[in-house]
Amino acid sequence: MKNFSNEIKQELLDKLKGLTETVSDSLSDFSKGKPVFVSSETQELRMSICRACSDFNAATSQCRRCGCFMSAKTKLRQGSCPIGKWGREWWTKLKFLIKFLENVAIDFSNWLKKVGMKMQFLLGRNLMNG
Ligand code: SF4
């Protein structure tokens, strides 16, 4: 029971630490006149990654890992995913592009397999017909 309680305390402390860092970095940006928020396009990209994540609690819009409300955290330029699925604006776009290219490569490979199978079938039929 004692260990369980300590684990919960540690988890809460870790979540608070992450939240404090994000807020303090955002305040630091604000005080330097830097932009605090990302574009709505980037926020939507980040949210689409969260919605597809098994750690996303859709009922509360919270991340189970960091405990943050993602509709708010995804707006902050300093916000980032605790397991590196998205981060700064350029990083989010790069990851999205990599995922997109991965999907294109998978689709292309599946298409090649289908074409290859069809070619084998046609060649086999031609050989059988003489
Ligand atoms: S912040 Fe990261 S871990 Fe949390 S829900 Fe979003 S993608 Fe998943």
C-alpha cells in the first residue's frame, strides 16, 4: 500500500513538473515578445496525433501520460508530447510528413504486390496456352 501511494505521488509530481516547465517556458517566450501559440493548422496536426494515440482520453481530452488537457497544450508553442510523438511546430510537421511518406510507401508496396500477382497469373495463363 505504501509503495502504491508513493507511486501515485511520484506520478503526480512528474505530471506537475511537466506542466510547470511548459507554462514557465511559455511565460518566458511571452516576456521576450516571442509567439506563445502555434498556428491552428499545427494545433490540428497535434490533436490528430493525440486522437489516434492509445494514451488519449477522449472523454476528458486529456493525455494519460502527462495529465494535460490536450486542447490547451496543443496550442502552446512550447508544448510537447511526453513520448515524443509531437513537439515544436517544425518537428510536428516533419513527423507528419514522415508518417505520410510511410503510408505512401506501404500503399505503393501493396500495389506492386497486386500488380506482380496479376502479372504472374497472366504469364502463367499464357504459358499454359502455349
Ligand atoms: S501527448 Fe503524446 S502521449 Fe499524450 S495523448 Fe498526445 S500523442 Fe499520446
